[in-house]
Amino acid sequence: MKFGVHLLTNLTSEWNSQYIQYQYMKEMLEKAVAEAPVLVNNNDDDDSGSNLFCEQYFLRVDEEFFE
């Protein structure tokens, strides 16, 4: 059973307003993944540049998400 279906079938009415909107969250994550830049590392010996890029990217994403 998929998580979204499991979540919907096991809702507790008293907590209904506290549940995540799973379908909306899933669509938002899929969109973010589709729009994320593709990282290419041509130098297998030194990946510190791409690691720094990843850190900066995810810090920006976190800031935007938690606004």
C-alpha cells in the first residue's frame, strides 16, 4: 500500500486539521526535483567544488521552504 493511500485510510477526524496535505507535498517535491539543476563533476579526483555547490543550493532551498 502506498503511503498516501495509507495516510488517507487511517485518518483520525479529531486530528484532521493537523495532517499534512500529502498530495500537495508530493507534487511540490516532484516539481522541485524536476527544476533542480543537474550537477556535473568532470573531475573525479576533486569533488569539493560540487559539494560546496550542493551545500549552498540546499541552504537556499531550506530558506525558501521554511519562509
